[in-house]
Amino acid sequence: MFFLFSQNSSNDYLSDPDVGFMLAFQKGDQHSFEVIMKKYFPRLLNFIYRYVGNRELAEDLTQEVFVRVYKAAHSYAPKSKLQTWLYTIAKNISLNELRRSKYYTISLDEPVYSKGESLLRQVSDKTVNLPDKVLLEDEKASIVMEAIQSLPENQRMAVILRRYDNLSYEEIALAMKTSVKAVKSLLSRAKENLREKLKNVL
Amino acid sequence: MECKKVRIFLSDYLEDDLEPAEKESVGAHLGVCEGCRQHAELLKKSWEFLGHLETIQPSEGYISRFWTRISQEVPWHEKWLVSLRGLLNFRKLSPAYTSALVLLIIGLFSVWTFYQAKDSEFALANLSDSDIEMIEYIELAENIDIIDELDILVDFDIIENVAIEDLERT
């Protein structure tokens, strides 16, 4: 049997089923692309939403992630798990958006979503002894979003990837293009900042 | 271990990501230091408190909106090329597909050669007598250099004359 070329069987990432879907899309299988979208769109949406703090913007940016994936498909060659690659693209797009709007600030009136409904943020009043006040779930969500948004960009990203997306230190390091040691340091500082921010409500 | 040093390790301690010796040292310090113990407790609670931020769902029709955007942003010929690239991805051609492709190329070449030969036959069949005579003269002229090199014509001449003389003698 005559072979022109054969697949590189030594690529470790070929065992990743998501990589398989991406390669199938590369061969023209549009259904495979939709499988990837259905799996990762909600995850990346939440990642970006927690990072930029705006739902509509997060939807646009998440769509942008998949537009870039679509356009890059013809030259795609697996060098990591597909998940890592997608998070890297999402991270870059989110960072670019924040830096594009250089004086971007979170409006305290920006709605935060809880239980599918939007609600206005509530700024924690330091004069109120919050542990005595019974916080509603919606208020807690608002306080959490404010606390996360108050973190520096890299700490924020590390916290979201670790706390909500359950990525390992190695996966976070790959997505953020840094070392595991740097990721641990970021998380340590982020946790201290969050402790300081949330101590009045805990 | 001092409080300042323990607090550096607290995050990893809570994640159970310390070497056994370090873990034991931190654990021992927390057992006797109320301040660090409360600090660790707040770190843990604030991390858990982040869970109050719920997950949101994509708005309806996000996939169809995506394809609409693709149809607007990606030119039709690029979309067509996406499919074609998949078909002609030489890095991943299967053996059967490769064989079929080679046979197709050979087949096309054979058909081309056949029609080339037919064209030549047609041309030859339609030559006039004067064209044929000219071709013969051309062939002769092409060979004249070779003929000049030979003494064979002289030999033929001798043989011819000898034969006639012998015949006359007998």
C-alpha cells in the first residue's frame, strides 16, 4: 500500500478527544466544530464574564474566541490539550479588551447575574457590621464579583482558572505562559487580597 | 517556624501542596498560634465564599449567531477552501485515498498520451504525395553524411562489374 505521508503518531495530544474533533473539523467536518463549541462556549463564557465583569461583552468576546479558532483551523497542529489552547486564546482576547479600554473601570451599577437574573451590585458598607447582617445570595454574588474585579489582572486570571475552572497548576501555567512557581505565587497573593477584601462579610 | 514564614506557606498548606516536612512545621505552628490559625481560617473561608458567584448560561441561539457571523466575516471562497483543504490534506492522506489519487493521475496521463498519438496518426494520414517525397529526401539528406563515410558504394560497383564480366566470360 502506497503512503504519501502518515500522521505523526508520536504526538501525545492526539489522545485528547477534543483534539480529535478539531482535526476532524480541519478535514471539513463542520459537526465536529459544533461539538467543540457546545462543550467549551459556556465554560469560556463564564471565564471571560468573571474576568471582564460584563455579560454582554463576555458573550461577544467568547464568540470572538471561536471565530479565531475557526479561522486558524487550517493550520492547526496540536501542541497542547485543546482546552489549554482555547483558554490561552480566551485569556489573550480578554486581556486585549481590558487594555484596549485602558481606563476601563467596573461600573458599580453594572448588573451581576445570580440565579439567571440580573441584580445591581451592592458596595459593601464598611461602617456596617456585616456579619450581623444576613446577606442574601444575590448580595453575596455581587460582593464576590467586586472582590474578584479588584484583583490585579494576573491574580484575577489565576484565581478564576483555579477556583472556577479547576485547572491544575501546570494547565494554568501553560494557559498564562508562565511557570508553575509563578502561578503558585500569584494564587498566594490573590488569596491574601481576597481575605482582606472579604473579611468583613465572613 | 515564624508567623511571617508560615503565612507564606499557608496557601500551599491549605491546598495540601507542601513537602511533608514543611507541612508538619506549618501544622505544628498553627496548633500553637491563634493569630495564624485565624488567618488560615479566613483564607479558607474567603476562597470558599467565591462559590457564591453562580455560573451563567449562554443566551439562546449562540451557535446560529456564530455561523451568521462566520458567513459575514469569512469570504465564500475561504469557506470553500476549508472544505477543500480537508480533502487535500496531504499530511493525512489515507493509503486507499492515496492509491486512488495516483491511479487517477496515471489514467489522466494515459488518456492524454492516447490522444496525442491519435493526432499524429491523423496528421500522417492526410499527407500529400509531394509531402511524403519531401520527407524521404529530408531523411536521405539527414543520412548523406553517413553514406559518404562508407566505401560500400565503391565495393558495390566493383562487385557489379565483376559479375557482368564473369557472366560474359562464361
